[in-house]
Amino acid sequence: MRSDISDQFKDLTGEFREFAKLQAENNTKALVTAIQEVIGDFNAKINEQFGENFKELNAAVGDLVTWQDNYKDILESTFQQFEIAVESIEASEKMLVSIEQQYEENMKINEDVKVSVETLKNEGLGLNAYLEEFSDLANNAKDAFPVIEKNLDNLTTGFSLKVDESIDTVTKHIEDQNQAAQSIIEKFNESTNTTLDKVQESIEMSNG
């Protein structure tokens, strides 16, 4: 009787062990499957996420390259425009130097004209003194010195002609100087306007 119970207990224990073993195997398989599914989902999500990130990164790199090319073209165009502006400014500078030189020459010529006029004025004053002396002499001895009157007339006429010629020469010289100065001013204004237009065009192209 005791032997039968012992045998039954052993069988029951064996069955429990077998059941526990099966349960353990089933649970292990289920756990492995679950872990594999979780890992698979995780890998899929990682691949998906990184794939999108790489796509966005590639697109961003492409945009950056395009921007760099465009920026390079803008820089080259701006540099060319600034070179043109610099050349225009240098040309204006040369024009200013030329104008300054011509102005100095004109000032020297005007100074020479001033000296000539002053000399002519002094000669006129001296001649007036002589004329007054001759006039007094003629009035006092008109009958005795008819030649003096004639000489006075000739002297007066000659001096008048000389004065007229000198005045004409000075007037013409002044007119020539005015025309030269006007021409210089017009050239300077034209050069300045051209330079300003080119600088403005360069700035507009750079900003555009």
C-alpha cells in the first residue's frame, strides 16, 4: 500500500516537473518572441527615423551647396561692380588733378594780366601828367609852338589806340579764360555724375 502511494507520488512529481518544464519552455519561447518583436519594432523605428533624418540632412546639404554657388556668383558680381566704381573714382581723381593744374595755370595767367593792367594804369597816370604839362605849355604858347599841338594830338591818338588794343587784348584773354574754366567745370560735372551713377549702379546690383 505504502509502495503504491510512493509510486503515485513519484509519478505526480514527475508530471509536475514535466509540466513545469513545458511551462518554462513555453514562457521562454514567448519571452524570446516578445523580445524579438520589440527589438524588431525598435529597429524598424530607428531605421525609419534615421532614414528620414538622413533624407533631411541630404536635402539640407544640397540647399547649402546651392546657396554657396549663388553666394559665390553674388560676391563675384559685387566685386566686379566695386572694381568699376574704383576705376571711375580714380578717373575722377585724375580729372580733379588736371583741373587743379589748369586752375593754377589760369591763376598765373590772371596774375600776369593783373600786372599788365597795373602797368598800363601807371603808364596812363604818367602820360596824363605829361599831357597836363603839354596842355599848359600849349595854352601859354599856342601861337609860338604849333608843332606841340600837333604832337599832342598824335600822342593822344596813339595812346588811345594803344589803350584800346590793350583793353581788347585783356578782354579777349579774360573771355578765353572764362570759356576754358566753363569747359573744365562742365567736364568735371560730367565726370562726377558718371562716377556717381556707376557707384549707385554698383550699390543697387550688390543689394539686388
